[in-house]
Amino acid sequence: MKAFLSKIYIIGFMVLTLGFMALIWKVTFQHILEEYQNRKKSEQISEMKKEKEKLSADPTFQNAIMEGDERVKHYLGYRVLEDTRIEGHFHHIDFNAVPDKRSYCITCHGDIPHDKSKELRAFANMHAAFIACQTCHIRLEGDKRTGVFKWYDRGTGEITASPVKEGVLPGRYQAKIIPFESENGKIQRMDNPERMQFAAEFKKQEPKLSELQKTKARKIIHNIVSKQPYICEDCHQQQAPVLPFKELGYSEKRTNSFISTEVIGMIKNYTKFYMPRMLHPGQAEDGTAPAGGK
């Protein structure tokens, strides 16, 4: 009995000692640890603010992609795609956008130049990602027309191998298609050095020019632009498409999809878009209120 009480006493003393040590730790050292943790959090918040200010000062699309590190997953039905979250973007963007440093058109018009037609602007801007402005907006006629189109690298501006022939996935081309014209018996790019230099000089001198000088310069820059650009059917047709798909590196299967009757029919027939009636309850087909309605 005496040995049992002795063990109880020892256990009680150990519990009391541990409790006393915990109290000493809390009173003496815990606030030091908390201060250290708070300081680390403050430093992290400060770094995040500096990074956000940096992106705000230089809000380029490339920086937003390269600097972001938050990951987000998208369920696509057949697989899960994980990529970088870009603040302010709902849809995922799973490729790096390389700015087009060759095109002198986007210097004024931007990388997303089409904004007038709500029905077609997304479709047109999608094409602008891999087709140079001159390809659609300049109709070469007579001796000027060569039928030659090539790919150029968006970053370097140099003529490059066909990305589709190299097996690059659609939507990730870092190249654009540019037309070639005939000049004095030789073929040259539509974005030749002379035109590029003139446009660059105009952009540089624009703030100093009078309105009359600006108008004159713009006319010179746009004197090769056709009043009527090529439309969808000019390329998506079986007889004589503007773009030589095979020479540009597209496979026979892909080319057939471009000029298929399904694509052509969609372009010709679906020129008017309708919103589902479920989004406009209480309206008749002609948009008026049904009989007896308010």
C-alpha cells in the first residue's frame, strides 16, 4: 500500500512539474514565438503587395502569366486540366502569349483589333492570333498577286517553319501567316522594312504633327488596304480558297475540315443568332408579349 501511494505521489509530482513548465513557457517564451510568426506574416504580406504593385505598374499579359503561381483545376469532362490562375480571367489560359513584334498594324490597332461587330469580333480576333492583318485586309490584284503566303515568328519577325507541320497544337502557334507581293519582278513581304520604318516614324512623331499631317501619314500607311477585306467564304471554300493550306503545312485532313460543306454551310446559313426563348420568358416568337399578357 505504501509503495502504491509512493507511485501516485511521483506521478502527481510529474504532472505538477509539467504544468509548471508549460506555464513558464507560456509566460516567458510563447509571446516571442508569436511575435516571430507575426513578423514573418507581415513580411509575406509586404512582399505580396510589392508584387501586386509591380504587376499593376506593368500590367502586361505576359507578366500576368509568368508571375502568377496560384494553380486552378478545370474539369473538362474527359480530363482535369491544371494551370495558372490569372487574376480577372474566368477562363483558363494554358499558353504563353508572345507579343507580335513584327506587325506595324497592331502598334495602333492592338492585338485585338476587331470590336465593331458583336457577332463576329470574337471569331475575327481568334483568327488575328495566327493571321497577319495584311492577309485579310489587302487584296492583291494583277501583277502584284503572287499567291505566296508564309509563316513568320511573332517574336523575331523572321520567316519560320510551319508550326502546323511541326505538330504544334492549335491555339499555341507563336507564328502568323503573312502574304507576299510582287515588286519589280521579285516577291517581298507585305510588311517590308520601308513600310515598317514609315509606320514606326509616324508613331514616334505623331504627338508633334498637325491634324493635316496625321491624316496624310495615315493615308500613306493605309493606301494598300482594301476597302473590302476577305470574308469567311473566301478561304472556307472548295474551289479556290485564298490561303494555300497545303503549302502552309496543313495536313489533308485538316484542310478538308476547313473547306468542308459543314463549315461552309455554317458560315452561309448561320448569319443571324437567336437567344434561347427560355432567357426571355413571357415573350412570343416575334418578341412581343403573348395574348392576355402584360
